[in-house]
Amino acid sequence: MKTVVITGSARGFGFAMAKDFRRLGCNIVLSDLKQENLDKAKEELEKMQGDGKVLSVVCDVTKSEMLENLWQASVNEFGAVDIWINNAGVNQPDLPVCMLTEADIDFLLNVDLKGSINGSRIAFKHMVEQGFGQIYNIEGYGSNDAMKTGLTIYGTAKRAITYFTKALAKESENDYSGTVKVMLLTPGIMITGFLTEANGGKTKVELTDKVKKVYNILGDLPETISAYVVPRMLKNKKNNSKIAWLTTRRAFGKFFKALFKKNNYFD
Ligand SMILES: NC(=O)c1ccc[n+]([C@@H]2O[C@H](COP(=O)([O-])OP(=O)(O)OC[C@H]3O[C@@H](n4cnc5c(N)ncnc54)[C@H](O)[C@@H]3O)[C@@H](O)[C@H]2O)c1
């Protein structure tokens, strides 16, 4: 039975993946900032059919000692970790860079970039010791060099995540005989609280009608994307690979479909 650790999994994409991994028979370690949100998520998961067990551990990914504790608590409960997903992420205020504060920038980079780097560092070290394991990092806007005012810092972090993940996969191949598989997930646009919140919920992001129109066409509920990626993650054995939902082909298909059927996620 596989054990899967997912950071930032009390809601959104992390929670959607937790549900699919549970359905497919894995042990799940939920982790997020607040115990009460984890309790709710754990209760919901435990109501579902699944052979595995569910553990929840409070972990702020900006704190290395909490990430280390997340690893140790998971191993104490389940003996090993097969899949570690650095999913926790935050959006930025919808402002040009010159209008952001240094605190806005630090906050985002600490969660989205350093959180995934440190999560990878800690999981990698322990996976080398246990002799196996897979690490997934999440791409996002900017990973493919897309640029837009209001997403420059987020895009910088996600562009760096892509580089970091590929470089870490190379390290695994060159220095550790590929013992740890390091991979990317590219979910596309997901209709979650992430789209309308920045600074950990303290700042609201107002979506213009034009942006809503694009999200209605290209976006999906996190459960739709998770149902596609999770079985592929469980099958995937290839280091330095990527599982992508919103490919160019799928995006074209979505624009075509939108001529006949319109989604309305926002009203
Ligand atoms: N929503 C999208 O359109 C989209 C698109 C591409 C990639 N992503 C990425 O997918 C991932 C999940 O996004 P989502 O849409 O589910 O967001 P979400 O806001 O719904 O969920 C993110 C979760 O991360 C948690 N979190 C925030 N800061 C944390 C911290 N310091 N430590 C631990 N947990 C923390 C939050 O409490 C929340 O439960 C993120 O990495 C995001 O960048 C999202």
C-alpha cells in the first residue's frame, strides 16, 4: 500500500488529490496550516471507501522544522513515504510589481518557491535513505514563460519551480542512480479559492469579466483534474517527467466546446 504526503491539502487541488489517492487504496497524510481545517478534511476522507488510513499533520511549508516533522510523523505512522507532493501555494495581489510591498513578495516566494524547495530537499534526503520515492512539484502560470501584470511574482516562482524540479531530477540521476524520481504536475486553471485570494486570504483578488470568461473556458474543478492526474502519478515511474492536464490540444478543444456549452463558475 502506498503512502502519499500532500502539503496544503485541507482544500482545493491538494484535497481533491487526497480523495483520489484514498479511492485508489493509498494511505494519506493531509497537511495544512490549521488543525480545524485538517480535522474537517480528514473526517470527509474517512467517510469515503478506502483501504488505507488517513493521518493529518499541521505543517507550514515556510518552516523547515515543520516539514521535517511532517516526514517523521508520516514515517512513524506508515513506515515509509512513497509519494511526496509539494502542493501548498498562494496567489499574489493583482498588482504591478512596483505596487507590491517587500512583505507581499517575501510571503509568496517563501510559500510557493522556498516551501517547495525545502519540501523537496527534506523528502529527497529521506527518500535516498529509504531507497525509493517520488516527489512532485506543481507548475503554474509562468512555468512556460507566460507573462501578465499582476502575476509577475507568482510566475517568477512557478518558472523557478520548473527549473528547480528538472535540476533536482538531474541530481538524482547523476548522483543517486535515479533512486528518487522528481517530477512535475501541470494542472492548468483550477476553480479554487486560490483565484480570488492573495496573501493567505488577507487580500482579495477581483476577477475582471474578461478573466472570468477565460477561466470559464479553460478552467476546471480541481476534482476533474485530480481524477486525470492521480492514476497517472501512481503509474508513473519515470524520473524528470511531467503529467499535464491543460495541454495545447486540450485548450483548443475547450475553446471549441465553449461555442456550444458555456460554463459559469463565478455567479
Ligand atoms: N488554482 C489554479 O488555477 C492553479 C493553477 C495552477 C497551479 N496551481 C497550484 O496548485 C496548488 C494548489 O492550489 P489550489 O488552487 O488548490 O489553492 P487553494 O488556495 O485552494 O489551496 C492551497 C492550500 O495551501 C494551503 N497553504 C497556503 N500556505 C501554506 C503554507 N505556508 N503551508 C502549508 N499550507 C499552506 C492553504 O491553506 C490551502 O489549503 C498551488 O501550488 C498552486 O500554485 C493552482
